[in-house]
Amino acid sequence: MHNYISNLNANASINGGQIFNVQGVVTSIGQIESKTTAEFFIQDGTGACLVYAGGFTPTNAPPVGALVNVVSPAESYYGELEMDPTTTAASNAVIILSTNNALPAPVPLNIGQVCTNSCSLAGTYGWSNQCALVTLTNVYLYSSTAGAAVSGNFPTNGTKALYAFQQPYVSGLSKIQQPYVEIFVYTYTNAANLQNTNYFGQPIPGFAYELTGALGVYAPTTPNIYPSRYQDFVTTPPPAFSASVKSTNGFPALTWSAVTGSTYSVYSATNLLGPWTQTFGLGYYPSMGAYTDTNAATAKFYRVSTP
């Protein structure tokens, strides 16, 4: 499922409506944008895409972690790859092959790189992360692009758009100087949206240590991240920990006390003053608490961070 870009127009058919066969693990819960149509993200080892299942209601969306086979035409929605199965043609189908599969590791996303200049979804990442799970770390959340503070709770019937900045908002700076990514949450209470009711009535956070969701596109200049559940907003401080370095088969081996549910990254440098390079983890190292560096220099320093 390689990522695809044809052009930046909405609803551009790919190969004249040719039927494609795609498999991937469902990474989203509940509704994405439509109140009446099943929309969900799928991902494999080569890329990700949005499935827009016309004729299916959201109650028919496969559960998160399901491995599905999708046979349908495809289109490019502002450059984003989209599969379009319907219930009106026998060749179009969504079949669940298995359930409870592990989700792919989220890719750490730098807001300044995904939102460079025109804030195109491509940014300096190219299109490699479109529709894939991504994680933002240490972000400030606002109710508007002008830095309006969040307040109250998530609604029980509606949508909520938040805006994630890497630093606290400063009035007077341009979007290029302080780029942001829109965070979009659906909380409709209709019978077609019973999967993500845990948002209902939860306080809207103004800061998140981690925020995970699929990276989609609403328009050429509007990248969106779609968290699926309230737990995707991690608002509790990361645990304190320390790491030790020993040797395994002649290579430096780091160990630390990991905490379930927390993520870790390993950085290395040949000088205590840096520059520091992320050696392992990419912001996602689930609770193993060990890393061996098989590419060690003569003298190397390490640090482990959360995330």
C-alpha cells in the first residue's frame, strides 16, 4: 500500500476507476468526518490510506486492530490516497480477515516540518506519512489559530477542532513563525457512533505530553490529526527514571526501568555538548527498557528521554 499522489485536486479518480485490492490494519475508532458514512484509516508496512465506504454506515466500520481486505476503486483527495468501496457493486467490498492485530508504531511528527510555508500536508516529510499514525509530543492546544484558550469539556453531540502548537502561542507572529496542526475530534451521539463515546464530557486539555492520531488532509493547506479516543491525549507527566550503560558483546547496552504505557527515545552524541542524534525509539519504545547500540563510536554519550 504505497502512498500515492496524483495531484492536489479534490476527488481525482486514479487510473480511471480501476479496481484495486488493498489490505491493512484499521488504526482509527469511530467516525472520522462523516456522520453517515463509514470512514476509517488502514495501514500496512508500506503506507496508509483512508477508506471512505459509501453506502456503509459508521456502525459498519471495522474495529480498530482489524486486518481488512478492501477491493474498490481509488481516488486522490487533494493528494491523499483514498479507497472508495460501495455496497452497490459486487466488486467493491470490505472484508475483515482477522481482529485484535497490533497497531503500527506512530511516527513522531514535527509540526514545523509538516506545516512549512503553505502548511501543505506534504511539508518536508513528502507524502510518506499521509493517513499514517503519528505522535506529537509536548504540544500546546488552543481553540483557534489565534491562540484562544481551550475551555470546558468535549461535547457529546458535535465536533471539536483544536490547534496544536509546538510552543506557547505568541500574538503577532505569522503561521510560518509558529506553525500549527489542526486536531479534529468527532463526538456525535447518534446510533452510528458508539465506538468513541469516552470523549463525552471529558475536559479539553490545553497541553499534551503526547497526542496520537492518523494524519489526514481536509484541503491542500489543512493537515489534520484525528485522535480516536480521549486516551490519545496523554496529559499526565512522564515518569522520572534513570538509565545505566553496560556492555553486551562489546557494544554499549542501556537499561532503565520502563513504565507501561510510556514511550522512550535514545539519543547519542560524541560530545557532551551535542549535537544529539536520535539513535533509537523515534518516540515509541513501549516499556522494554533496554537498547544496545551496535554502531558505537570510539567515545559516545547517551541520554534517554520520555518520549
